[in-house]
Amino acid sequence: MPFFVLNIDSGMSNFELKQKNKLKEGGYNPQEVRDPLYVMLPGESEYTELTPDVFSEIENGKYRF
């Protein structure tokens, strides 16, 4: 099961979807990606929206994957 899920705008064309480098550059930083991001935090059974606060907690080591 993936830890991170990117909800891509359904209006994107195949050409845009094939440009994976743009998605890779944004990574999972919610301030770099325009589409909603979700994360399954350790010990949880549902995805949570990846907010800047949750992102900061992940980066600071609060959650270990």
C-alpha cells in the first residue's frame, strides 16, 4: 500500500501526465505540488491530507515509515 497519494487533476492530458519529472520535482511537499496530497501515517488505517504542518512533522522525524 502506498504511503503517499497524489490526487491529480482529471483535466490533465496524457502529455502532462507523462512529464513525470515535474511530479518528481515537487516530491511530497504540499507547498510545491498544486494538487491535493494524502499520506497514510504510521499506525493509521486511513489517509490524511498532507498539510504543511504534517509535512513539517514528517521532515522533523516525528513519523517513521
